[in-house]
Amino acid sequence: MAPLPPRKPIAKDRFPALFATLKPQSYHDPASRGPGSHTIRTIAWNPTGQYIATGSADRTLRIWNPEKPQVKHSTELRGHTGGIERVGWNPTKEAELASVSSDGTCRFWDVRRKTCTAVCQLGGEGLTICWSGDGGVVVVGTKTDVLIPITTHPTPTVQDPLPQLLQTNELTFSHTAPPQHLLLTRGDGSISILAYPSLSPIHTLHAHTSSCFSLALSPTGRYLAIGGSDALISLYDTWDWICKRTITSPVGTVKSVGFSFDGSYVVGGCDEGTSLEVVHVESGECVGKVELGATGGGAGQVAWHPGKYWIAYAGEGGGLRILGAGGGQL
């Protein structure tokens, strides 16, 4: 896989004016037959930004070309019999995708061939998923708080399940390859940092006053962003695991959180509200807004392009939109 061409970051003082020029592009899925019928639960860019995947409550798993919004340029992947809860791309292969569903399976896909290459039984409804940085391991979390490691070589193989004592909403590996740490959000407001593959505890962050729902490591690995049901995003420095600042969301639970490709900016997604706020990581200042319109529904799912300042977002029945794909100066 060819690496993304290097791009110079935009400084904070120039970012607001340039960000304001970005225009959104809508992507209409014909599976949507009315408000609420096609709620997108998960979105994810592939490692090169060539594709973006969406998974919805109505079992629709679709791969979009961000440059061509017409559905005829997209690919629908069929096989799941329940709602798609989370999708994740192999970070080392631009066309390999994994998806987890409430049907109790994790499916692996070859996007170019439009085929399912493997089906792994989870023993329960899937909720979340993450890949290791070397693409060798996938860990799936179920709705009953069980972690399911899946080794991917030579073929996806389910390992022994690992029950958790606390509610686990999302997880991510550290950026090292092979993986050394697994980070988990907890229902009591904490973040568990575990050694991998032993899963022995290393450190616990008492991050929020109520359940932590989302987390993301910055591309540089310097900061960990944590979104909670207390309408806050906390930013932790991974050198000393101290919270450097908190960002207040005025509208509710932060369902997803993500960093720009350079790690300079962060955005959180909520199911309520009429805008998304882009915040400068080092200063905590709001440097841009993504207007969602006055119809409500918010945008619970957000994802930055891996090499541009484009932001993909989706909300309750609103379909996929990508800020920047419609034009702009960034």
C-alpha cells in the first residue's frame, strides 16, 4: 500500500478562515426510505482515504467513493442479518474491511472483489472493533462486555473469549506494531490501559464522572481523546497520563471522537445539536464549526480523512456527509 503523500499542517491562526470555505457533500443511499429507516451507526475511512465505509441499523454496509457521491459508484456488501454496529479497516491493506453486527458475527471483506472472505462467530451481539497497527489482530467487543481476539493470519481465527467485569463501549490499540497496549472505555467513567496480549492491567484513568463512550489516539500517539455521557471530551497526554484539558459539548453524550491527520485538531460527535465544533488540541480553542442544519438529529458519528482536513459525519436518519468533498480551499 502506497503511503499518503506528506501534507503540511495548517496553523491555528490560518485554520478558521480556510476551514470556513469547506463545503459539504451528501451521499444518498437508496436503502433509506424515510426518517429513521437508515440510521448510520458507524463510519470509517480506509488508510488512504480512497474509500469510506458506512454501516447502518437496517443491515446496509456500503463502501463509498468520496469523490463520486452517486450511489452507482458505491458498493453494497451483503451478508449480515442484523444491524451493523461497527466497521474497521485493516491499517496495512487499503481494501480489507471488518464489520461487526448484532447478528453475532464479525465478517471480513475484500472490498475490491466485493466478497466476504471470512465469517467469525462471536457468541453474542457485536458492538465494537479495533485492528492492531500491523493488521495481525482484531479485537471485537460484544454487548455483553466480552472481548473476542481474532488473529488474521493466515485466516481469521477466533481466540478464547475474555469476559470483562465492567461495561466496555469502545477500544483501541496503541500505535505500536506488534501491539503492546489495549485501551478500553468503561461504564464507570474510567479508561483501562492493558498490556497486550496478556491483558494484564497497567494503568486506570478516572476520566469522567459517568460512562465513557468513545476514545481515539492522535496519529502522533501524544494525546488520547475520551468522550463521555457527561457531555465532555477529555484530552490526556500519553507521556504522563495527565488530563491536559476538557472540552465541553453543549448537547449531550459524545458518541464518537477523532483527530485530524496531523493530530492538531479534534472533533466529537453527538446525537443532538445543530453543529459540530472543531477544537485546537494544544489551546482548547474552537476554531471551526460544521453546521448540521436546524432539523435536529445531530451527528453521532464523525471521522477525519487520513490525509486531508475533510470531516465525514452522519446522524439520525441524515445519511452520510463529508465536509470538504464539495469543495473549499483546504
